Amino acid sequence: MTPAQRASRLFGERFDAAPAAVWAAPGRANLIGEHTDYNAGYVLPFALPQVTAAAVAPADDGWTVCSEGHDGTVSFGPENLSPGGVSDWAAYVAGVVWALNEAGVKVPPARIAIASDVPIGAGLSSSAAMECAVLAALVDLGGATLPAQYQARLAQRAENEFVGAPTGIMDQSAATLSRAGQALFLDCRTLAVEHIPFDVAAAGLAVLVVNTNAPHRHVDGEYADRRAVCEASARTLRVPALRDVSVAGLPDALGRLDEVAARRVRHIVTENQRVLDTVKILRTGDIAAIGPLLTASHDSMRDDFEITVPEVDTAVSAALKAGAYGARMTGGGFGGCVLALVDAADADAVASAVASAFEAAGFAPPDSFVVAPSQGAYRAL
Ligand code: ADP
Ligand code: MG
């Protein structure tokens, strides 16, 4: 059963009624451009085939939500609709209702049932998938139409301001705006988006995602530290954001920073350029040729930005050794997933090579799966 069918079934079980609509929104992987978002730079995510589905129907008063794998239901009313008013996983749903209210978008009180096949907490953005599915479903239920980019912005507000997670606009943009066979080139300063051809299957290639299952370590503190160093460095360099430092201007900039800040800045500046270079190559249609850029991105995250962990480094080395064109950690770091660009015929062999390397290193087994760039939020039932 698809997540949409499971959400519909769960709705029936918990509410003894049929949903009025079921919407689905995908998780995402970032092809390249890590930690560039809050430096006003570029990112290049694509949507996964894995989705979170939200089955909804209007209710008389108040909201009641449930999610597969969580016992019972959580209820909240208008009195809970301010940041801090709902806790735990249901805060992501309440945050969406709050953000819609704040924007003056009329949506009716609703019952909501959620089911997902996006791995949770693995850096594939299950949080944005859930927000965007719920948001699209509620907007539909309210008979409103909102531009997709505005929906992404409201879902981001839910996560930033209601849940309290300081994330950029990438995840929600990918979950709403993506198109099958394409990556989403996003300028985080202007919010301009472009769809870039990335039809791996048609090229005989595959993207292998390896969920390292590595426990996330100190993510919040490390994220805050990297962000603070980037912002302080931009002030030292007297630029609005590190996006305004070019690769040509890098040697001069690095000379004005301490050793650690210089390495952090070098990652951001070269990573922004790698996103632009990747887009340029993808436009030529030679997908395999982006491999060295992916691997260079990983090296930069490992050595300069220092956000990798032994599990992700092991997965990248093993994938490259097994013949991947390129491989890198995807997501904010300190655990999470790796993606490898491989010949479609080699995907299983690369996955096995990574699993063997994990066993040899004494790590818990990884989960590997092939993904194709997929579409953003859609009405599923
Ligand atoms: P990621 O977005 O990388 O998966 P996050 O920590 O940002 O990781 O978001 C994970 C959180 O989102 C979960 O801990 C949970 O609170 C919420 N969440 C995501 N998907 C679901 C779901 N299907 N049901 C309930 N909660 C979910
Ligand atoms: Mg998330």
C-alpha cells in the first residue's frame, strides 16, 4: 500500500469516517550545496519518491491528528495555536495551522491522519514532507489556492517559528516545487527557482541513497556554531553574506580570518561555486560528469567544514571504491545519509560494498535504496 492508501485507512480506523482528500509531499535529498542556504547561496535538492501523506476531512471544532506508528490521537484548538502550545510531533501539524492562520488563509478545523515512507530523522526531510502534505491538504479543504512558493514559505514558518527549528527554505521548496526527472536550483537570496534536467534513469544512472543510521551527535550545537562562524566571518569581510565572496576573491578573504574561520569560509565559497558548476554540467546532459564535484563537496565538508562523521566518510569511500562516479554526504551533517551517483547496473554492488565496509568497521548496518528525482506535493486520493 502507498502512504496515501495507508493514511486513508488510518483515517478510517481512528475516526470511523472517510477522508475528503489525501495529499502527499516528498522527502528530499540535496544533490549539492550544503550549509550554503543561510549564507544566501545556492542549493540543488531533488524530491524523493518517498512521501508523507495526509488524509483530511473537516471537523466541527478543533483539530485532531494521528500518525501511523504513534498511538492514539492528539487534539488541539485555537487556544493552543501559538508557538509552544503543542509539543512533540504534532507541533509540526499545529505549526502549519498556525502559519495559515497568521497569513489569514481560512482553513476549517479538521481531522488529519498521516502515513509516511520517508525515513524519519535521517536528514531526508520527513519534517518538511509532513508540513507540506498537511498544508496542501488543508488549503485544498479550505477551497483556497496558494502559489506553491508561498506554501513552502508558510511551511517553513511553521518549522522555524512554531516548532522552533531554525532551518532554511530548501526542504519545503523541494517538497512543494520539485518536478520528476529534475533537480531544483534554488537561489536562497532571491528565492528564484529553476528546474534543471536530472533524469538519472534515462541516462542509465541511479542515485543510491545510503542511510548510515549513525546516531546524530550534537547536531543543534554544531549547526549553531557553523552558522555563527559564517555570520561573524561575513561581518569581518564586510559583505552582506558569504555568498558575496567569489572564488577569485577567496585568497584575500582567507588572509583576513583565523585558521578555523578560514576553512569554514572556504567550504561555503567553493561549495557555492560547485553548485553553479553542477548546474552548468547538468544543462549539457552529461550527468555522470558531475561526479567529481559531488566528491569534492564531500571532501570540503569533511576537511574544511568538519560536519561529517566516520560512518558517512566510510560510506563515501566505499561507494567510490566500488565505482561510483561521485559520492557525498547529503543534509546538515553529523550523521544522516550519503548519496552516490552510480551506473544503474552497479547500484546493488555499490550498496553491498558499503554494507561490507560498515561491517568491517563495526558500524550498525546501513539502509541503501535507489531513488529517482520525483515530483513535489500532489493530491494523491
Ligand atoms: P528529518 O526532517 O531529517 O527527518 P527532523 O528532526 O527535522 O528530521 O524531523 C523529524 C521529526 O518530524 C520527527 O521527530 C517527528 O517529530 C516529525 N515527523 C516527521 N515525520 C513524521 C510522521 N510521519 N509522523 C509523525 N511525526 C513525524
Ligand atoms: Mg527536518
